[in-house]
Amino acid sequence: MIKRNQLVLGNKSLKQITEDIVAPLERLPSKGWLGMFLSAKALFLFYIIAIAIVVSTGMGLLGVNHPVGWGTMIITFVFWIGIGHAGTLISAVLFLFRQKWRTSVARTAEAMTVFAVMTAGLFPLMHTGRPWLDFWLFPYPNQRGPLWVNFRSPLLWDVFAVSTYATVSMVFWYIGLVPDFATIRDRAKNNIRRIVYGALSLGWRGTAKNWSHYEMLYLLLAGLSTPLVLSVHTIVSFDFAVSNLPGWHTTIFPPYFVAGAIFSGFGMVVTLMTLVRIGFPEFKDYVTIDHMEVMNKIIMTTGLMVGYAYGSEFFIAWYSGNAYERYAFINRAMGPYAWSYWIMISCNVIIPQLFWFRKFRRSIPVMFVVSIFVNIGMWFERFVITVTSLHRDFMPSNWGMYAWSRYDTAILVGSFGMFLTLFLLYLRLFPAISIAEVKPVKNVGYEGGHH
Amino acid sequence: MSETHNENTSAANTPASVRDTKYWMSLEQWGGDPEFQKLAETEFMSSPLREGAENEGQDGWARREFLKLMGASLAMATAGCIRRPVQKIVPYNKQPEEVTHGVSNFYTSTWSDGVETFGLLVKSREGRPTKVEGNPNHALSKGGLSARAQAHILSLYDPERLQGPKRNLQNKERTNRDTISAKWEDIDAAAVKQLKKGGVVVLTGNLTSPATRAVVSDFCQGFKAQHVVWEPLAHDEIREGQKAAFGDDVVPYYRFDEAKVIVSVDADFLGTWIAPTTFTKQFAEGRKNPKTMSKLVVFDSAYSLTGANADIRVRIKPSQQLDVLMGLAHDIVVTKAFGKYAGNSSVKAALEPFANVAGKLAISKEAWQKLVEDLIHHKGKSLVVAGGLQTKTEWAHEVQLAANFLNAALGNDGNTVDAKIPLTSAKASNKELMGLIEDLNAGKVKTVIIHKTNPIYSAANSGFASALKKAEMVFYTGDRIDETGKQADYMIPDNHSMEAWGDSESYKDVISLQQPTIRPMYDTRSVQLSLMTWAFMAETGPKRLTTPETFYDYLRNFWRDELHPKFGKGKSFEDFWEDALQSGAIGVASLDKPSSERTFKVEALSAVKPVKASGMELVLHPTSMFMDGTLSNVSWLNELPEPVTKVVWDNYASVSIKTAESMKIAQGDVLEVKVGESTLQVPALIQPGMHDDVVAIAVGYGRTAGGKVTNGVGSNAYQLVQFGKAGAVYSGAKASVTKTSLKTKLATTQTHHTMEGRKIVAEATLNEYVKDEAANNHKHKIWSIWSGHQYNGNKWGMAIDLNTCTGCSACMVACQSENNITVVGKKYVLEGREMHWIRIDRYYVGTPEDAHTVFQPVMCQHCDNAPCETVCPVLATVHSSEGLNDMVYNRCVGTRYCSNNCPYKVRRFNWFNYAKLIEKPMHLALNPEVTVRPRGVMEKCTFCTHRIKEARVKSRVENRELKDGDIKVACEQSCPTGAITFGDMNDPNSRVAKIFNEDKRAYALLEEFHAAPSVRYMTKIRNNDKGGETSSHGGGHS
Amino acid sequence: MQGKMQTERPSKLGKILSSSKGAGTVFVTLVCLAMVTLTGCRSEFMEKLGWGSFGYNQGYAPTQPIAFDHSLHVGQNQIQCQYCHNQVERSKSSNIPALSTCMNCHLVIRNKPGTNEPSPEIAKLVDAYTEGKSIEWVKVHMLPDHAHFNHSAHLAKGVNCQTCHGPVETMKKVYQYSNLSMGWCVNCHRQPENKAPLNCSTCHH
């Protein structure tokens, strides 16, 4: 059996582990955190205002036009949904595969998932022409005959897919938190904490019965959310694949989207984790370089998958012999939006190749920069798919360009404000590493850990 | 909760009579009512909750629980019911019998645009005109309407119209200091006092109305006044040419339908020349059947609509106009020694200098030879026309002579050219204007009455403005204080043509009657009545002018005395009048009368000498939307793309690609064009198919006081016109073009100009077509796993003949007017947000230098396998049982998925709340049959489903079957060429069904995509003698 | 709703939540409330309860400037609907008669029914007519602008007025008999015997 590095460094006692992990909750916020939080919050408010203006004045404020009917909002929606994938993958799939290393990153990854899906979920609702009528997207008994929704429309599948995913991942995340809430409750110095965390811990007593129920439920939820990891982005990809636009109407989309989603998800996890390690040094012992390396490996792998998808798209376009399809792809690489295509290629395919080298895999600054590039690249992937396919389709007489406006920028940037605000709050209020799960794996990798 | 229960019980206890007025019927009361029981049951069966009902026996819980809980919401319910917008219904006091509330009436009327007259059917709902359609009874327009004629209804509802007479208080410099409202009495008093001083001039544009012409001449007779006629689009060069050639000062009538070969030298007869709609109709007549279609050869110095429809288009510069005509003349009369002038030595001498000009032109020797032979072969059945602003050059006179000579030599005169049917209204003359300016400067003129012309704008360079200041008093009848109005002392607003009686005659003896369709909206007075009043008060002028109390009476008298004897056909006058009103037009016989050939004064030819020219030449031309600049405050026309360039909201200087390259000009760079002393700054448009030495600019733009909409749109190219003793020079002048540092954006509705080798517009040459009717129209083998929809009743379809469609864009305005389509403005057109439901795609074919043009009207194709229908999440766009693709605005949430998935991209989205922007009284022009769309809603062509419904209901009320032609959709109705056919494909005898099933030219757009559209296009046939090399595939400039 | 419960009897709330059925009830309640609000507070059950007309103004019976009594004119005097609403057969919209139509009879008839004392209501009409004014009736049946209903089409199909307008001949004061909801329209169009079109564009264009 190959020798493994320790999952938890510094040979900690159980007490130390608990203290390390709850430390951020029990001390006053650092200046750094405060600074980041306030700026994130400012961005969030700015976001809300931007949305308010757009919704009250009209979609026309954004760059969407004829022929490019979908723009920033849909692009950013798919982007965030994609981000939302790593969490469930790490926590559910890796859990089922008994990957012990997941324990220390799972919690934060899930948190990221939940917040990303929240951020994403808003876009499809906001991007409609009449957001106040969005409830028509849900089937409910009514006095119009009754008039139902169109179950053939991928957009409707989206509504269900995303809402399911949001619910399940949120429940999964919360269940995982319950024992830790109890721990915090018990350590609580003042009443408010005791009451709040008490309520959150749903009267957890830590009895054997509690634990067995908990384990069972956790396993079930893991099983439940694993297919969702695949289904959500598959269905999101149907929004494009089921339509018949050259560049959209592609059978490879579902796997390609899922791979891309995991790719971008891990990119974001690495970005955040490096920051967490800087912000909360005591986590360094739990989120070790090894953890980061493993994730970087995944990034590289999925990056290659995505790269393959790009390639095969082109091949199929040429192989299909369909003039429109061919033109669509030539236009991507050589048309007026070629720059966005090449940004995508370099960020998603070329740059991750750095991770072939162990040195880079294990260097925090390198992985940080790379992960940022991955995020940028993945946003542009959606830009390429959405805008570049729409702006030149069947009839040259309709060809046009996307009319990017400053509201597009506001919406895009603002969404990060929302995400970061939630994430920073989470870091201070919830245990960022699963205490209950780390303790069992503390001895993994120690020789003779048994004495 | 508790309180709601009390409510309920109390409802139960109170006697029914009291409860009648309650906002809801309580259950107990309903109980007895069988009708309700039925209603309830049926409603129940269709209910999503019926499971609850079916297994009620087994499991009452769900339902009872449900009822209880529903009870809870009663509080809410009751609260809600009181809220209701209270609307009032105010019936007539006395019922006017022709008005049926909710049913529109059509009144025959007429409208003239410059010298062209249209027969109108004005659609009026509860006494307000909502749309104008063509009157088939009119002998010339024959039911066709130009885009402008359709759009002129908006000028009636223009919020900026003067609402009453005004007086301009002017300072010493005779510029407007202040404007105050005036009373008609005061104006009349002042006018009469002033008029008595003599030195009166009545300056009008071309008057198409015989009665008005009579009024003016009576008035002039009474006051010893002089009548000067001027407007920028004058046809004086034709009249002078005719005079010099044949001795009669007329603009003749042309028969494009008779002509087999048509040669046009810059005469844009399909777009802007004399009577475009009439000519378009004739032209289409000559081409409907490809087998016998006429051939159109255009020598074009700007890229005109006519050039765009040419079988062979040759780009020239104005200085080559003469070469073309005389060159043809030489090769026909001298080389081929054809015609009765063959032997004539003076002719030979005159033609000699033009012996071999063909080489200098951008046309191949063979094509030129073929043209010469064609002309000879079709002697008497060919037609050579030259004219328009593009030919108003220093050598305009010679050009006309040459054209007339050709027609004479080919024996066309008397056949396709008919001087016996002159254009009676074309009296405008630049010479007269110059004369007037002279008189004004000499102080001979005391009073000027200006009507239907706006010289200070459209003769900007003539010095009229300063001359007019010399007059003591100026009356202006315009509907706003525009450029000329600013210098008038009194604004005496004329009625809008829809508010007044009148008549109109463009070509001799084709007279139509104009009846008012709405009471004058404001305190305006018809100009004729003004003149009559003044004559009456001054007790001068003939009896027939001073006796009648209104112009209506004058009109009737005029018709009784002048027209009834001539056209009455023995009917009593009353019947004659009634018939005229009924049919809208009289006097059609004369058009078909064979005319006699005239002899050409050969000595005149000797004056014709070759033109020496070098460097850039200016070409001024009108556009079919703006013409001379009247109606430019109509937003529809501003957003109507120029048929060839597709530019909206601007005019521009068109230059060739080569010139642009050599001068490093990019699209939108502002150029400074200098002609003589005058300069003009105007953005550049790089235009394929232009001569390299030509810079072409459209007139009619750059109004400064035309109204909110038009002010500042484009720049006024009239400033480049060179006025002289001989008249005005519009084109051919040497122009120096310099590139400035400024840049602007030109808004176009189409940004890509080739078909990228896709089969979008199928095109074949006549030779190919004769060989194989399905030339270049190869069908795809399509295999589908789905059997498709079943259509048991009607199945609506449309066929569009690309061979007769000239791209005139009348349908676009018709659709806009019919369907309440909004205008978005330049900024948003630039962002790709124009709203037209039907658009006319224009593609360039061939080499960029010599680009040919094809047009293709595209609207919703109402696909059987509509991609939009499957993707709408809320079923806002669904398939109807008649093959229509229904768009339900009130259900749409605006995901825009349908638009993304539409391969034709015909769907339009309401990006903002456009409806809110409709300014009163513009809302009166809205069509009550079509919902005004709110913000955030998708919209598109509906195949005028409301018209279908109207026709069906009508047929049902009259209880008969719908028959082919009952339904005329808006675009079809307005199309001057009849290129659009709409009907029922399930009726094998309908016109569409025949085209769908039998016509070999018919093809579906993007057929291989298999959206199975309900629209078929018919291959465009080009009669250009080529064998097979022209293909339907694009390439060329992009 | 739930909030109400809390304020009124909080003790019970605990019990409800504890018992599974209670919890179910609360859940169903919320669902129903959601549905109720979304559907514009309409459902067959509310219909039966008589609370069906929320947002649809069923039974709306405003006071009119002249207390015109249909039961008298149509019921008692047996005047045909089309005598006054004479354009209904040839127009999409039925017309409120012009005053001149009323005056056809009321030139003569000026008294309260069966008495000799002049009717103040008729007086209103006569005054308005002689002054060349009109009467501002309050609209009772109102469809949204995006729904196009055509009277003539329905009459041509043999639908009689009462089907939609109810027993007008018995109404002293006209009220909105049907709720005029889309479901109500469609249910009739759905009946095969009516052979009525079910396309969206039949009403929405």
C-alpha cells in the first residue's frame, strides 16, 4: 500500500481540532475580513440597484437585441450554475467513493454551491421581459381554461432542475452542519449564541440514535444529490442543445457542460480555498497543500475534457457537411467575436496545462492565478456559446452584434457582490470545516496511528 | 377566519331579492339554478383538481379540507371585489345611420404626392380615419399606394400641426420675433387691405386639383395677381425638351406596361420619378409572366430603386448620360441605319461625335450591341426615359432632346410615349422661381401667398429667403411654422387633405374626388376658401369665385360646369356626382386611346455637343420615403429603410468602394462636399455599384423647422443646388470631396449584404428559365418522422413573387399602420431593435463594383413545424388549427427564446414601454382591432389574423362560405405590383394553392431546415441574355 | 393565515405542528393560499361557495344615471333586445341605444308605469335628449383590451343573449351574470356541439 501524507497536519488532539475550526466564529472579525465584507456588501447593494433599474425600465437597457436575444443574464446564469457543481460533487460523489480527503473542503465547497445556485437562480427570473409574471412559469391550477405551461420547453425543465438542485444541495449542506452547530452551541459563552445555534442544531444530543439517523440520512442525501450533479447542467445545456441554432444544436452539450461545470466549480473552490487559507491560517493544517493538489489534478483533467469537447465540436461541424453549422464554427474562431473564442481557449485549455508540473500544482500563487483564469475562461465559454451563435445564424440579413451596455457590466460584476457577501458571512458564522467529519480522519496517514 | 364564516351564513339567511346586488352569488342561491349546475360540472371536468371529485366517495378529506381552507381566503376575496375601474358608455344623442359602433367604414378619397395622384379608400372607425388603402377604381394607381401615401395619415394626427391662424411679429430684419394667435376676421381684413395694393403673387407647388387651379386663376384674375408654380422636384426639363423636340410643352404619359425594352437614364421611375406607383404597376404588368417579361436596362449614376430592379444596370456619371443616349442613337440611326431619320445628314452630323462612346462606359461591347439590336427589334414597343434630379444638369436640355430623338427614331412616340395625355399638374419651373426672386428684389412684388411649397428650405441656395424679405406681406398656408413659415407675416393653416373637399388630376382626364373623412380637428381653413373670402370681401374676381359660400359649393359648381358635360355620359349631375363619390374616380377611357406619332425637329439635335467633364461629380437625388422633404415629420417614413442602402434616419454621401479606398474613407466618416461656393457636411456611405467619380446625396433631409421628429435628421443637400438664370443645376456639377475628422454612425436595418452562398433568394436568368422553369430552384429531399398537423378547415398561406417585387417598401408602412407597430428611433435601430413585422431584405449579387440587387420581403413564415412554438415555456405562441402561428401577447412573459429559435428572425421584442410614448392625438391613428403591445412582450406578423376573423364573421353573418380574395392582408392590399398573394391552401382553386402546387418557381425559404413555412417565394428572373453563370448564390460584397 | 393563527391561539399551533395531520393541514393551507392568490382567488370550490368572482366582478351591479329597468321593458313590455341594441347583429360590440332610439317611445310615454304621475327617470332622458346631451351609463360587462369578443359572430351562431348576460328580462338593475373569465369562455367553446374555435387568435390578436 502506498504511503499517504497526513490529511491533518500537526498531530492535533480532538480538542485542538474543534478549537481551530470554531476559532473564526468565536473571535472578533479581522480588519481584512471586515474590509472585504464591506466592499462585497457595497457591490451587492449596487447590484440590487442595477437590477431595480433594469426591471423597472425594461430589458432594453441591457445589450440584448435582435438577433441576440440572450445575453449577459443567461451567460452569467450558466456561469454560476456551473460554479455550483464542485460542491455537490465533492461532498456527495466523493463521499460515496469514500474519499477521505474530501472532509476538510466539503463544507466550504457545498456552501459555495448553495450561494452560487442562489446567485444563478435569480437570472432566469430577471431576464424575462415581464418578471412580475414569472409565476406563469410554474404549473398551477388557474381560471384560464385552465392554461398549463409548455412541458416541451427546455426553459421549463430548467425551472424544475434548478429549483430541485437548489433545495437538495441546501438540505444536504444543512444536515451536514447539524452536529457542528451542536458543538458550537455547547461551547457558547452567551445566551444569544446558545439560542441561535441551539435552534439551528435542531436539538442535537449526540446520542448514538442521533448519529445513526444522521449517518443514514447523510448517505441517502448523498445518493440523492449525486444524479443531480449530472442532471442539472445537462438540463441547462438542453436550453441550447434542444434549440436548432447552428452552434447550439449539438449532441455533445450535456457531457461537455457537466465537465465544464466541474472544471469551473473546482476553479472557484481553489480560488476561495487559497483565500481562506490566507484569511484563517489555522485552516492550513486541515486544507493542506495535498488537498489543493488533488483539486488541481481534477481541474487539469476536466480542462482536458473541455478541450476535447471544443475540438470535437469543430470536427462534427466539418463532418456534418451542414453549411450553417460549419459557418457558425468558422465564425467563432475567425468572426468578429474571435477574441472571445481565443480567450476561452487559452484560459480553459492552454493555461491549465501548467498543472502537469508538480511544482505548479503545489504552488499556492500559481494555482490561484490559474483558477482565476479558469473562471474567466468559463464565463467566456458561455459568452461564445450564447452570443456568437446567435449573432450570425441562418439568414445573413439578420446578422448583427451584441450591444453591450454598462448595465451588462453592472449585472455581471454585481452578481459577484451577492455571492461574496453570502460567502464571507458564512465564513464567520458557520464552521468552515466539518468538525464531526475531520476528527475521524485525523489519524489517516500516520504510521502506527493505532498506538 | 371567524368573521368570514359570519359573512357566509348571513349570505345564506338573507332573501334572494336582496342578495341580487351582492358581488358574488352564494352557493344556496346557485343550488336551484340548473344552468349553473351544468356550468359547474363542465368546469369541474376540465379542472386540474377533478381527481378530488372523482374519488370523492373514498376520500372526502382532501375536498372538505379544501373547502374549509378556501373559506379562509374569503376575507381576501371580498376585499378584492370592490376594486374595479369604472368606465362610462356614452351613446349618441341621435344615431347617425352610417356609423355602426365597432365597424369601420371606407370612404373614397384622393391624395396627391407632388404630381402623382392616388385613389384612396380611407378606413374610418367611429368618425376617425385609421388607415388609408388604395382605391382599385383609380385608373392610374389602381389600388396601389406608395409608402408615403400610406404614411400621410400620420401627418393628420401630427401633434405639432398649427391649431389655428397665427401672426408672426417680425423685427426690422424680417425675421420672426414672436408669434401670436390671430383671428380669421383680422387676417381677412388685413389681407384684403394689402391685396388691394396690387403686386400680388401666388406661389404654389404643383397643383393637382383642377378646382383649386381654377380658384387660383380666378383669384389671380380678380387681383391682377401672378401665379408662380415651383417645387424642387419640378419636371421642367422634360417639358422644355418636349418643346424643343416636338413643339408641345408637356410632360407626356409613358406606358411601361407596353414596352418590351425599357432604357432608363437616371429616370428612377420605380422610386421617385413623376408617378412611381403608377409606373411600378405598369412595369409589373409587363413582367408578371416571365416568359414575356420586358427588359429593363438602367444607366444609373446613383444607386436608384430602378437600378436595383434592372436586368442590366450600368453605373455611369452624370456627364455620361448624353454619351449613352446619343451613343445608342448613333449606333441605331447611323451604324444600323434604322428608322426614318437614317438618311438625314444633319442628324448624322449631330451623332458623329458620339460614334464609339460604348467603350467609355462600364458595359461590355456585346451587351451594348444586344441592347441596340433589342431596341431596333422592338421598335415602337421600346421606351427610353431620362429625367429626375439626377439629370438636372447643365446639359439637361440636351439629354431630353436625345431621349426624345431616340423615342422618335424607334417609333415609340405615340405608342409608349403619349403626349396626348399630358401631366396637367406639372407646371413647376425653376425659371419662374428665378423670375419671382428677381421681381421681389426689384420691389415689384408687395404680397406673396405661399401654398404647398417651402422654398426657403428647398431652394435654400437660391436667395429666395433674402428676396422674400422685400415683400410687404407674406401669407403662408403650411400646417406648421416651418422654414418658410418663419418669414411669413400670417400663418393661415390649410386643412389637412383628410379634412377638406377637393379633387385631383395628375394625368389629363384622370380625375378623382377628395372627400373629408374627419371634421377639421383645429381652427384651420382651406386655402381655397381663404382666397374666395378675400375676393368676396374685395368684391373682385369672377362670379363663380365670389358667390359660393364654401369651397365645397365651388367644387360642385366647377364639376357641374367643367367636368359633367365632358364625362357625364348623359347622366344627371347629381347621379354623376354620386357615382364619382362612390367610385372615387372618373375618366379612365382616354388612357388606352391610341395616340398619333409626332415628328422630331431634327435641327434641334445639332445643339447637342459632347460633355467635357473630369473629377468627382455631384448627384442629388430624392429618396422614395422623403421625396422633396414634405412629410418628413412622419416617423414611419424616417424609420422606413431606404430600399437599396437600408439606411434609416439619415441621408449620406454615397461613394464607390474604390473611391472610398483611395480616399481612406470609412463608413460614417463625415465628408465635406464643396460645389461652387456652397459646402455640405454629410456622412459617407460606401455603396457598391457606384461610379468612381460620383458622390450621390439625397435631398429632402436636414429640415430645421420641420418638427420634433425630423429636425436635425440628415443634412440639407438643397444647399448644393446651383441656381442660375437658366434654372437650377442639381447634378453633374464638379464636386470636391474632402474627409473631415468627424465621425457619425449610420443606422441600417441590415448590416450584412451577401447571401454567403446560401439559397435564400433564388434567381435565374430568362434563358435558364425558358430552358427549365425550375431553374436554380432545386428541391431538397426531406424526410420527417412526424406526419405533421392536420388542417381540416382553412389553411392560410402566402406567396411572394420575387420577380415582380420591386422592394418599394409600401408593404412595410401598410403593416406598420395596420398593426400599430412602433417606431424606435435611430439610437435603437443602431442597437438592432427596429420593430417592423415585415422587412425587405436586400442582397447584393455579383462583383462589388457592379453589384446587382435582389429584394426579398420577409415576415413570419407561419411554419407548420414552428421552432418558436416548442420552446415557449408559457404557451404564448402556439399553432392554430388553420396553420397560423398565434402570438398571444397577454400570455407572453418575454423569455425571447422563440426569437432565438426562429431561423428567419422575424420576431420583434418590446424592449421598452413604447406604447406609453404615443403622443396625443397620434393615438387616434391606432387600429382598434389590434392590441397595443406592452413592454416585455414578443410580437410578430400575424398574417393579419384580425382581418381573417373579420372576413369570416362577415361571411358567417351573411351566411355564405369564405371565398378566395375575401381576405386581403395589409401588405397584400398595399402592394402596387401584386407580388403578394394570400389565401387558403386547402381550397385547390385559390390563387395561393395554385402557386404552391403548380408554379415551378415556388420555393420555401430555408426549405432544407424543414420548418415547413406557409410562405412560398417565387424565383427572381433576370432578363439579361446570360446563359447560366448567374446563380442564386451570393458572394460579392459584404 | 398562519400568522393569524399564531396571534389568536398560539397554544393550538404547537399541537397542530406536532400532529402529522395538523402539519399536513398547515401545509395544505399554505399551498391553497398560494394557489388562491395566484389564480386570482378563483376555483370551482369558491365558485360553489359563491366567492368565485374575486377579480372578475361577477354580480357587479353599479347604480346607473337613469334607473333603467330591464324587467319592465323586456320582461313586462316584451321589447326585443335587438330593438334597442340594434347593431349587435352586425358589429363586434353591442351598442347602448342612442337617446333617439329611447325617444321613439318616450316621446309619448312620460309617466311611471301604470300611473299618471310623470316619471323623474324618464324626465332625465327627455331633458338630456332635448339639450342634445347624452347619458353616461356605467359599463357593466368589461373585457380586458387584449380579449376581442364579437357579438355578431355569436348571434350568427344562434347563441342567445341570456347565455352570457343571464336573465336580463328579470333584472330591475343590470348586474354581471357570468364571471367572464377566460375559463368561462373556453368551457363553452370546448363543447363539441358548439363547434367553436379554440385558437388563441380567436380572441387574442
